[in-house]
Amino acid sequence: MLGDDLVVVTGGGGFIGGHLIADLRRRGARVRAVDIKPLDEWWQRFADVENVRLDLREREACAAAARGARQVFNLAADMGGMGFIETHRAECSLSVLINTHMLLAARDQGVERYFFASSACVYAAEKQSVAAVTPLRESDAYPAQPEDGYGWEKLFSERLCRHFTEDFGLATRVARLHNVYGPLSTYDGGREKAPAAICRKVVIAAMRGERDIEIWGDGEQTRSFMFIDDGVEGIRRLMDGDVSTPMNVGSAELVSINDLVDIVEEIAGVRLRRRYHLDAPVGVRGRSSDNTLIRKELGWAPEIPLAEGMEQTYRWIHDRIHACERARVTA
Ligand code: NAD
């Protein structure tokens, strides 16, 4: 998919969208990036990309976004980490407007292939009730018991993709992304995810000479975290492949949040006391990705070690926070 064919990336001002566009450009694609945020708030912006600001909850906006596109990567969503999605269920659910209108626009514009960014939050809660979790297989999404709000919206939109394929012949690809992290993403303000939040807390504690940090929950909840480069690679392979049913795109490297803090402390060269905030939103007790399907169908699975990805992520957050601090002091 190179040359004159137009590729549209929604949520292009966001974390994954920005990295995906960078990759598409490197491969020579002509890209239109769409996001609701003002352009100066986009994580990445490229002069050779058509950057458009639209509210994709509106049907006409989706028609304008998809016009002339051969492929659509739909990543736009109102979302964040557990602290956001557990307290903004209505807002997260309203992303159904984006997904519904983008699918209609893709169908009406004759788009050849459509990607939807689903989430591991679609998985049934009862399959994630212990820290030593059995990795989640794609079939574990049913009987449906997804995360309330955000997860239900993703599960419904997955099915919408399936029915657009069955009823209208629109080729769809659906990735169930598991916890993506990396540079050029939110690390404060309430929408950040655990890896970025922990980096921020450690950077600030080290900068101010503080001795402790707050951890949400008891730190024994487990997750797997996928570095952004693997995420982009997985999305590309899935889009280019032949599988139209939802597929895990996630790391299988299971760690507890305490393990993750250990990794960040090691990178930062500090040891901090942990204050456990037991009433904070933490989501399910354990979650990891079973990668049998992706290995079988795409001959690949995420492979970047957590310590390696966290090193890059920590350095980026460290440099951002220190640059902001310098600017504040000199202002
Ligand atoms: P992000 O918040 O950085 O990017 C989403 C972008 O969508 C934002 O820039 C936002 O402004 C934009 N957006 C929101 N509402 C919009 C609207 N009405 N019209 C146009 N744009 C709108 O999040 P991300 O981490 O890059 O996630 C991208 C996609 O991947 C999302 O659909 C998300 O649900 C999914 N996902 C992400 C993760 C993860 O760990 N980051 C995990 C699972 C699924």
C-alpha cells in the first residue's frame, strides 16, 4: 500500500496514531491524519501529511475524513488509563458514535480495508480474577462480561465491524491491543496509563529528592505491556493479513505492578518507599495476552522486552519533565 493510495488514520494526534503515521510515511504512504485535538496538541505532526481537525462523532465529519481513502485505520477514541475509564463511562461509551459513523463512511466511500483498534478490556472479568492469570485467548471475550463502559463499547464496535463485513462486504481487521506504552504519549493529567504514570512519579521523586511514591492498588495486580514499536508492527501485519476476526496484539511478558516499579527504579538508579493506595481504580486482577493465534496467522508476536521499552519511555518522560521544570524556573 504505497504511493498515491490514500491512507486515513483517525486519532492521528494521539499516541498510537502518531507512531503509526510515522511508520506509514517511512513506507511511502500518502496519509491523512484526523483528530479532534487542536493541531498544536498532537503528539506528532508531519508536514507531508494532510492533518485535519474534525470531531468524528459527527457523521458528516467521518464522511469528510474517509473521502478518497483506500484504507482507514480507526484509532480515535475518548479514552485513558484505568483512572479515566472507570470514572468516565459515558464518555468512553460515546466513542460508539465515532466507530459507527466511520464504518458507514468507509462503506459509502468504497474503502478497501478498515482497521479498528479494540482492546483487551473486552475480555470477560471472571477470566481475569487472579494475578497468576491464564493468558487470554480470543474466545475468552464470550460469554460477554467486558469492562463496563469502555470495554462494552469496544466489544460492540468489534461486532459492528464483523456485521459490516458480512452484510456490506467491507474488509475489516480488528486488533485487541493490550496496554501499549512508549515515548510521545500522555504521562500526566489523568488519562495516563500505568507505565507512564510510574515513570513520572519516579522522575519527580528523584528530581525533588522525595523518598516515596504512591502506587495504585497493592501492586500485586499483573499485566503485560507492549512497546509501541511492537504495537505498530502488529497493527501493520494484521492489516496486511487475511484474518478478519479480532486478534490479540499484546505482549505475553506478565509482570506485577511492583515488578514494573522495580524496572523503573533500576533504570532511574533509585529505590523508593511505596505507599499503596488501595482504593484507587486498578481494573482486573490479572491480564496477559495469549499469542497462539497471532503466531499462527501472522508468524509473529510482540517481542521487545519490557525493560528495553521502559528504558526508552523513562528517558523520554524524564527529559520532558526536566525541560518543563527548566522552563518554569526561567519563566
Ligand atoms: P490516545 O488518546 O493517545 O489517542 C486517541 C486519539 O483520538 C486522541 O488524540 C483523541 O484526541 C482522538 N479523539 C478522541 N475523540 C475524538 C473525536 N470525537 N474525533 C476525532 N478524534 C478523537 O490513545 P491511544 O493510546 O493512541 O489509543 C489509540 C486507540 O487504541 C484507541 O482506540 C484506544 O482505545 C486503543 N487502545 C489503546 C491502548 C493503549 O494501551 N494505548 C490499549 C487498547 C486499545
